[in-house]
Amino acid sequence: MIYSFISTPYIKNLYRNFNEGIFLEETLKKLEEELKKIPDNKSNKIIRNNLTGWIKRYKQRISIPEKYEKYYTSKGLNIPEKLIQNYIYKNGIKLSFGELKKFEKEKEISIGRIDLLGIDNNHKYIIEVKKGSVRAKIFGQVLSYYQALKEEENLDCPIIIVGNSFTEQYFIVERALRDKFIIFTVRCLFKGDKIEFEEL
């Protein structure tokens, strides 16, 4: 029997998800399900050992973000994008319209991946996270996501842009777009070992 675990696309996805820190919980679940399918005998020993090793690495990888979040927030440093995404995904984000607690992580669409798609009873929200100072060029990216979702899923999504700081050019472009799109600009604030969000 040829198990899906040993196929080239499967292995590539394992490495990609692990290195990029995406779909970690989902991939771990699939690995554990795959291990259950493989008989525990001598001929399958190598495959089972490989799977067990991957499961161990994924469990360790999942535990890393919390440690890094505490380190970066305690130092007041720019938190990497993936860690901000994970923080929002786990803890939610509260803004003027209410609080988002449900998300689709790394939402795949025809032109790429949206960091987070926030979900409440009335809307779905495009959430794009950037570290450091966010520049005006981000609008090309998020508006492409907006248009793709409108064409592919008939969604008219408000846009939430999260960053450590924002350039003057960013705000000039944001003001020009506010008449046509609902845009929330949100700055990360560091409070001890927590991240708070300030709507600008």
C-alpha cells in the first residue's frame, strides 16, 4: 500500500507549513490520523518513525509562538507578523465595531493568502498584519484581496490593517480610499506579556 505521507506533494506541504508556521494544528491532526492508518509492523517501521518524528516536531513548533510573544512584548520590539497573527487568532481583537473572536487563518484565494479572515454575524473582515512601519503599498495587496473575494465569493469585506506603526504616505492613501472602502488602521501596543490594539 502507498501511503499519502510518502508522496512528494505531502512532504513539500509538511516542510512549507512547518517553516512558515501555517496550518500547524490542521497538519498535526492529519499526521496523527495518518499514523493510525499504518499497521505497526516491521515493514512499516521507517514510515511510522518518520511520522512520529514529524508529530513531535509539529507539537514543539506549535508551542513556540507563546514563548516568542512574551519575549518580544516584554522587550517592546517589533513582533514578527506570524506571531501577531497567532496572537489575534488565539485571543481575538476588539475594535470600535465590536470584538472578533472567530477567524479563518491563512485564507487561500486565487491571488494568494489572506493572513486572517475575521468572521462575525454581519461581515467577514480582511485582516492583514505587517511588522515595523506599514507603507502605502500595502493597499495594492489588500484591495486585490478585497476584489478577489468580491468576484469569487460575492463578499464585500471591510479591511483591517494591523502594524507597529504607519508612514505618512500610508495615511494619505488611506484617507483617499475611505469614501469607497471600510478600512480600520490598528496599531499594536505592548503591555507586559500581552499585545493590545489601538484603532487609529
